[in-house]
Amino acid sequence: MNKISMLRWVVAVGLCMFAPLATAASPELMAALSVTGHGYKVKVTINGADVGVEGGKNENRRLFNKDHETAAKASPSIGARNFVLVPGSNEIAIEYAKNDPKGSDELEITLQAANYPQPLLRLVNKTKTADKVVVSVNIAEKPPADFKPAILESK
């Protein structure tokens, strides 16, 4: 090996040693939160972040993973409410109360993730005047083979 070849080899090895290691890209997660809450006051938090649902009407939110490529471009208020998902376990807390305890309004909340055959979460309330529910759901780019939705119903 001549001196030039040896120098090229040393430089190449040196560059490899100091080159940043490639990191796996975070999966892109997307989900749609739908709330039909006429006659209810509703609050939904995901991983501790209030997603801005108030109740009293039909509301929808598009949710993404926290480190989604567009999160940095979003305003702070949008970012805090819409970029809340993490790969794996996500804690969802739902608080609701009927505006009129004698009313016959029904509350329905669903969380549908992209690529999943059924909603990750479905809550239906017909009888309780108020409740607080905390549930954990796993989210990935593709549903696992053993996927089962979280279904919470009070009839």
C-alpha cells in the first residue's frame, strides 16, 4: 500500500468514526378525534395535553405525533393541541358532565388512527351524568396483529 492509498484509508476511517450515526425516523402517526357532545361539557387530554375539546357540539381534531415534521411550523397553540401522540402507549383522559342531568343527550367519542380497521377508542355514554375515564391505547404506523379497540359504553 503506497502512502497516498494509506492516507485515503486513514481519512475514510476517520470520517466514518466521526460521522453522525443514522437514527431511525420516528413513525408518522395520524389520528382523528371525533366528539359528539351536544348537552355535555367535555375535556379530553392525551398524554397530559388538553386537545381543546369543549363539548356542547360536534368537534373534530386531527392529531399527529409530537415530533412530526410539521410540528415545528405550527403555532404554539396548534402544536400543543394537535401534536400530542407518541409511538406506543398513549394515555387518554376524558372528563364529561351533562349540562342538564335530566337530559337525554348521548355522548360519543372516537379516536380513529390511520391504517387501523376500527377506532382505537370508542366511548358512548347514555346514562351517566358525569364521569372521568382514563385509558391507555397503543398507536403504531400499522396495527399490531393482536389489535383490539378500547370500547367503553354505558347504556
